Amino acid sequence: MARAGGQGLARVAVVVRAGAAPLWWLGVFAAGIGALVPGMTGRRIGVLAGAALFIVAVPVVAYARRKRYVALSRSAARAGKHDVLQDRAVAVRNWRRGHRWWLLLAFLAALGSAFVVPATGGMLLAGCGAGLRLKASWLGRRERAENALLWVRVDWLDGRGGRPAGKAVKAYRSTGIAAGDAAPGGARRRTAALV
């Protein structure tokens, strides 16, 4: 909870990256199971169609709304001393709890599609996960280049803890590169090895 005069802030890259791992692993799992089913089109056509969808999904997801992210990052104001920075684990947990039923439905749809076109749905899911990972990496490169981490107000995220560049988001906040417990790009911050 934010202190008086401050806001709860979540890392933009962490929110983007939160869906990458579940989508990737559910997609890989669904594609693996789907490849065991001959389906109506046959495995070869299913895998080729899935590979095509994977190749399309990665850049579509990775490049979606980039102009919006750039515009919000350029107008980012410095976070105040009373703003509360949300831990990485909390932001990831909020996103995954908020999207758990969507993830389950997507996984079941990917499995179900295997009876028609084997492995295709799973490869599409995996492509979406890979695209989110690339988008988070792109945000991390911007953060390093600008030497500032990007944050979004928690109350501007949607009810599921996502959409850090949605219509409700008016502006980002920024902090120094060492703030928070996540590295640029939203990955866990590695602590320096003890000597």
C-alpha cells in the first residue's frame, strides 16, 4: 500500500515478462502432446503449420504497441520518495493469478486443436511466450540506454495485473537503474558474487 502522497509502482518490464514463461511452457507441453496425436491433417502438416504460426506470433507479440511504450517512456516522470516500488515476485504473482483461467483455457484449446491440426496450437502459445520475452528484453535495452528503470502505477493496470501500456496508463515513472529487485528487462537481479 502506498504512503500518503505516493503511489504503488510496478516495473513495466516485469509485467510484460510475467506471461512469457507460462505461455512458453504450456505451449511446449501442448505441442509435445499434440504431436503424439495424428489429427485430421497429419503430423507433418500440423508441425509445419505450427512452425509458421510460431514464426508469425513471435514478431507480432514482440512488436505490438511499441510506439505506445516509447511514447510513455519518453514522458516518464521521476518517481517520488513516497512512491512504493512493488517487488518483482508480487508483480509476477499478480499477473499469473489474474490470468490463470485464461492460461488454462488457452492450454485446453491448444490441446483440443491437436485433434484437427497436431501441435499447431501449442506452437502458437509458445510463440506468444517467446514474443513477450523479446519485448521485455527490448524494454531492458531501452532502460540500460536511458539509465533509468520504467515503472507503472499499479492502479492503472487492468484487473488481472496486466496491460502496462493500456488506455488507462497515462504515464510512466522512472527511477535509477539500481532501484527495485529486478534487473533491466524484468529478470531477477543477480547479486554480486562474494569474494
